[in-house]
Amino acid sequence: MAVLRRLLSGLAPAAVPPSLPRLLAPVCVIGDVHGRLDLLERLLALIAAETAGGAVQLILAGDYIDRGPDSAGVLVRLMALCRAGAAICLMGNHERMLLDFLDRPAEAGERWLRNGGGETVASLGIVGRLPGATGAARMQGLALRVKERLPEGTEAWLRGLPLWWQEAGLGVVHAGADPGLPLAEQKAEVLLWGHRDFGKPRPDGLWIGHGHVIVTEPRAEAGRISVDTGAWATGRLTAAWIEGGEVRFLQT
């Protein structure tokens, strides 16, 4: 019956070592959305159909904004889910870049805009340059406009996003983790941008679900569950469904 359900629902079992933790309830980890509200809605519908009214812990691994066409819509949708207790959203490096821009526009503005921030600005309905403004003045003016156009409560919500989540033998972060440290002792920079030793085995046996690094196909191996399939460019948004010591993937 389980195999038939996977075939009918488009779910494919992954080859996962038996050491994957058996959790109290299913956990579903969604990869980087990057402004693709259309794909997010379709994936949420797939997840809702799979739960059939049962409980599932929904976790989004960060990078909700930039690059794709509707970052503003994604923020509204996810903020509502979190406030309703239906999801946990982690911070990604793109959310951090936006907040850095709002805090230090002259210093952090160009970096954010180069990495997809321009698409987020456009999704907020901000078009054109400030008349006569250049350099630092332009960035400061743009930051004020972004603050004004962000949906009500969004900035505070973004600032409060956690950097990691953990239950039993499973953790979720955005980019990666130092294998030698518990998640609670990791530096924010590591969780948001990754660590050079992330691929090495963890002595504590913790499995880590993550996004940030685009993979051609989602995979669960060697203690890592990789779910960033480059939705903004590929049109494929992926979630890892973790239940009963197994992982299977849902994809738009």
C-alpha cells in the first residue's frame, strides 16, 4: 500500500541509511523558495494532500526572497503560516542580506542587489531610481522605501526568525554546520553561509536537513538531506518528507 501511494502521489523513496532518526511525527523540510510563490502554493497543496488531516511539522529552510518574481507574496504567505502555528521558518542568508541592507544601506546595499535583491524591490512595487540620488544617498533612500513597502509586521518577523531547528536526531539549518559542534553552539555565519567541513561525518550522528547549495536532484546521504533544487531558475521546488526512519521527496 505504501509503495502504491508513492506511485500515485509522485513521491519517490530515497536510499537512506537505517540510522536516520525515527521521529515522533513526520517532518517536512522545504528548500529555498526564492520568490516563487506559485511553486510554494503547489507544494503546500501536495503536502496537505499527503497529510490527509494528520500532523506534520513543516519547516522551511530559509531564502524566501530574491531572484524570483514574487518575494513579497512569499513573505505574506509564510508569515501567515508561522503566525498560525502551521510552519517554522528559518532564516536564510538572503533574509540576512536584506536586514543588513536595511540596517546599513550604504555598506550592504550593492551586495544584496547583486544577489537578487532587485527582484525583491520590484515585487514591492518600487520602480525607478530616486531622482538625483547617487551612491550612499541612493541606497539610504531605497532602504526607506523598502521599509515602507514591506507588508506590515514583516521586518520584525524576519528579525525574529530562528537559525536552526532540532528534534531528536534531526536538525535543520539553512546552509550548513560545523560537524564538531552542537547546533546551539554554531556561529550564525556558519548556519547562514555554510562550513567547509559540513560534508564530514558528525560524531553525534545528527542528520542535517538544509538548503542553500543547489543540487540537481534532492538527496539524503551521509547524514545530510539536501533540498535546494534551484526553484527560482529550474521551476522545481522540493520538500523532504521524513517519517519512520525514511526520507521521500515531494516536488512541484
